[in-house]
Amino acid sequence: MHPRMVKIAREVWSFGVTVVVLLGARSSLADHYTVPTGSMEYTLMPGDRIVVNKMAYGIRVPFTDWKITEGPGVKRGEVAIFDSPDDGVRLVKRIVAVAGDSVRIHEGQLFINGKPLTDDRDPPTEVFGERRAKLNLVYGGGNNMGPARIPKGYLFVVGDARGNSRDSRIFGPIAEAAVYGRALAVYYRSGDGLCWLKL
């Protein structure tokens, strides 16, 4: 083979391997996501770009849903990426209840195991340990529900803009295994440009 052709073949091979490695890393390790709607206001705004840790809940074989390792498990208050169980649309919502929890939502206010999570701030803020979520109730509280017990292997997810969110109140709890990753931070916000707002 002509030396020039060998050089081109090596460059094409090297480029191809690089692309496969990068796509594999994006599939299994980390990714970014653009927030499509206002269902998570005020935590996330439409158009926000966020960094997603795909290893937070276990490492997957690239390009599949097969897990190689289990992660530490999800926690209440984390913002997660998953596909809607009824139409497959990729969503970003807050995990508010885990297996064994009793969950109730009344006028947008969340009660876990009978206890309210909302403090008296304006806007109302829900407290999940060290995490705080400012609620947007401009659109109302959305559907009331519960109390309901979350079964083993499932999670209850809702948006912070309770009256503007299609979530577990509509499609029910989601399988824990269906969660792709945890949103770590907003790295770009329209009007502010590059930033690092931890979630």
C-alpha cells in the first residue's frame, strides 16, 4: 500500500477510535443536557445547560442500560434524568420520595411520611437535608395526591414548578433502574452565560 494511503488509514482509524471512546464516555460516564421546559423553576430555567453524572447510580455498559456496578442509591432531593415511563420523553425532575416512603402533595406542598418539607420562606422552600428547593407556585400547586406508599425499586419524582410539571402525579412512580444520572450543576444560563450553579 502507498505510504500516503497508510498514513490516511491510520488517521481515520485514530479518529474513529477517538469518536467511539468519546461517545462511550458520554453514554456511561458524563453528559450534558438542555432543560426544555419550566417544570423545574426556580432551580432550573428553560434553556439551562446542565452537567449530568451518569455514574452516580452505577456504571453502565456503553450504549446499553446494563449496569456493571450499582451506585450508592438515590437520595431525596436529588435532580435526576430519566425517560418518561409513558411516552419515552427524556425528563429532568426532583426525586422526592424513595421506596418505603409515604408521599402526599396538597396545593403544591409535599409531605413525606406525614411531615411537611416546606419552610415559611417566600418563595416556599422545601428542605431535603442539605438540599433546598425553591418552589414556583405561580401556576398553582397542580394535582393533589396521596398519601401513597412507594414500592420497592421505585421513586416518586416531581417538578419544582408544581402547577407546570408532568410528573409522578400523572405517570406514577418510576423504576429506580430507569434513572440515567444525577444533574450536578447548571454550567450555562441564558442572560448569565457560563456559570456553575450546584444542584
